[in-house]
Amino acid sequence: MTAGAGIAVELVEAQPADLDAFARRVQAAFALAVPAGAAPGMAEPIPSDEDLRESFAAPGAEVLHVVVGGERVGGAVVSVDREAGRGSLDFFFVDPEHHGRGVGRAAWRAIECRYPRTRVWETMTPHFEVRNIHFYVNVCGFHAVEFFHPGHPDPHAPAAGSGQGHDDDLMFRFEKRMA
């Protein structure tokens, strides 16, 4: 258990039976940031069920519940290469009813404490996710190191987006180098 911002956070590994509900909660949290007018034509939630399944099943991935006072209030999917000292925050969310209370800050501190040998953390977020950009840069200490767009596509996601400037083509990549 880790305390941060006056909040005691516990990170609990999700069990296989938890994953469907975990995925719905990720999607509910992410839906709040979808730009107005984007949702009517969307055939599937963000992130897609397929993206979540792939993330959950990725080699070395850990799916973690963020627990406060015995209640699941968020979660994270983290992949850490212990040998290289690099970690990837693949998905991170706080349930909407717990936003603005310091839960995200405390949860991030708990993640850092869980993986003390990680020297560099990486995460990505869409350009329109102003709340996330603020959180990663101003609260957690990440730095924007790359911006993916049709003229500079993400080499690890060649099939992502249409290449026409759609939101899934416009992503920030952040890094945090640990002291």
C-alpha cells in the first residue's frame, strides 16, 4: 500500500475473471475525453475491445486494480522490462466519480514504488486528452518527447488510424526519467 496526496492506494493484480469488467471501466473513463461530435459515427468504444485484449495478453503485462479503502477506483495496465529498466504505462484510468481527488497522483506514486528499478517510463495519449496531458506533465513529471501525426506516424502502430489526421493518428508520446 502506498500513500500519496493523503490517499492510501493499493495495487491489486486483476484476475482473468475481472478483465471484462475492467475493460468496460477503462472505456467508460476514456469516453469522457472523446471530442464532441466524434461519438455518433464511432462503431466501437475507445479503446477498442481488441486493443484492450491485446494489452492484457501482452508479454509481461500486469493488469492492476487501483484500490482505495477496499473499493476499486481505477486501474492500470503496465509492462516493465526489468532487464532494460523501462516501463510502459499502457492504460491508466481513474473511475470518473473519483476524478479530482488526488487518486491518480497517489496511484501513479504507487506504480513507481511497485517498480523501483524502472529508470524510464513511457506512455502515450491522444492530442485532445488535455486532462491526461496536464496530469502526465504537470502532476507526474513526464515530458512530451514525440508527437505522432500523418507526416510522422507511430512506427509501432502502422495500421492505426487512416493517415488522414484522424484523432488516432495524433498522439503524444511521453517519457519520465527517474532520478
